[in-house]
Amino acid sequence: MKMKDAIWPVIGGLAVIVSCWLLYREVRGLSLEDIWSSFTAISAGQWTGSILSAALAYVMLAYYDRLALRHVGRRISMPFVAATSFTTYALSHNIGASVFSGAVVRYRAYSSKGLRGSEIALLIAFCSFTFGLGVLIVTAASLLINPSIVQRYFDVPQIVPVAVALAIVAALTLYVYGSLRGLPPRHIGKFQLQYPKRDVVLRQLVAAPLEIVAAAAIIYFALPAAGNPGFVTVLAIFVISFSLALISHAPGGLGVLEVTFLAGLSDMAETDVLAALLVFRILYLLVPFAFAILMVLVFEQGAMRRRGAETRSPTRSEV
């Protein structure tokens, strides 16, 4: 095992410990009965909105892979792509920076379809870039619509978030311009940045933010109407919390999501916020994680059967 593979799980574990300690300081005055009461108060209509949002989020994640394959120049059936994407994200969201990462799942799946290692690496990088693109788009839009969102965490003049948003828009504009003009690849050290095709970029601009919007909507629908600051605020807080969870490499963002949301939604009842985050964890993390494990087992069992059949089948020279 390489040092970098061993250190990230340690960092993730430390992030969980620190976040859980901070979370304990925030909620030590609450009882499980109060949190359960808020959870059971979530209506069927709210559950329906959250479930549909979770489904849309995973559909968009599958579309990430679809766009990446188009960028690489490969065609694979959509059911296989959807299953691979679902399994990849369901495991990586929960496991974090474990050695058993989404990259391993994609390699096992797509190599069985004939993709080379370099192509799979490009596909993984493209999907990560698409997610980052979505974060930037949603962040810029949120800051331009409501610059005061930042003041929920930092006491800064409103011109600061507006300037950040405009800088993001400028960077996105350059990326889109380079693609539409068909500019040649740019070399940054050993890394080569190749602009995707025009249709791929245009679809990125829709799919990337839509996945993040759908994921944030899971929490938004689960929150009560009383004291709800609105979807734009919830979306901005979600982007901050989910980004911090990814950076921390904490498995499932355990503790990181809760602490960030409690700080951002300090004007709402803590039990209601925690109940909404529990819904998010169930629909976006735990249920997909359970299905992903089953799908991996089925895939590996099928692979073992194929290898066994190839071993048992006689060669032409033996017939």
C-alpha cells in the first residue's frame, strides 16, 4: 500500500472525530426523543419530494459517466453505465478516501467492456471535473442571488462574495469559450487539458449543477416550512458542507455535514435540521450503499462464474 493510500483514511478518521466532537458540543442539550419527534413529523409529501430528488441526483451522476464516455470516444449501454455510476458513487460517498474507492469500481467495470487504463483514468478525471464545474456554477449563482449567505459563516462585506462569484463566472466563460472555439489542448506541467466537444460542454453546464440542486433538494423538502430560509440558502449551505465533507475525506461526511448545516441554519430548530439531514443520509447515502454492495457482489459472482467456465471449457487443441 502506498503512503498516500494509507494517509487519507487516517485524515478521514481524524475529521470524523473532530466533527463528531464539535457536533456533540452543539447538540448535547438535545434528546433523541426530540430528534425522533422532528423526524416523524416529516410528512408523506415531504418524503416524496426528497425521494424524487434523490432519484434525480443519481440519474444525473449516471449522466456524468455518459458524458465522460462520449468525451473519451466510447459507447457503452446506458443500463451498464447507470449501474456502474450508481455503485461507484454510492460506495465512494460512504467510504470516503478508503483504498476501496470509486476508481477501483470503475476500473473493474469498464475494463470488462474493453476500456484501457488510460481511458478509465480520463473518464474518472472528467467526472470529477464535471462535479467541480457544478459546484462552481451553483456557488456563483447562489452568491449573485443572495450575497448575504456568506454572512451566516463569516462577517465580510457583500462585495466580497459578489467579486468571488464574478471571478468564477469569468473562469467558466473562458472554459466554455475554449470549447466552443475548439482551442487546442493546453499543457500545464505534465497535465494536458483538452477541451471537450461543444455538445459535451453544453450538457455539462446543465447536468453538473442539476445533480447538486437535486441533492440539496433532499434536505430542503425534509425541512419544515417554519423558519425555512428558502431553497437558495439551503443550496448554498449544502455546497459548503458537501465540499468540506469531500475535502475532509470523512466517510459519509460524518459530523461535517451536521456541524456545517447547524451553523448555517442557526435560525431553525436544531432537531428539525438534524431530522432533515437524517433523511438525506438515508436516501442519498445508506439506501444506495446497501444496494451498491449487493450489485458488487452480483458483479463479482458473475465474473467468477465466467472465469470458471473459461477454465473448464477445452481448447481447440484438446478437442
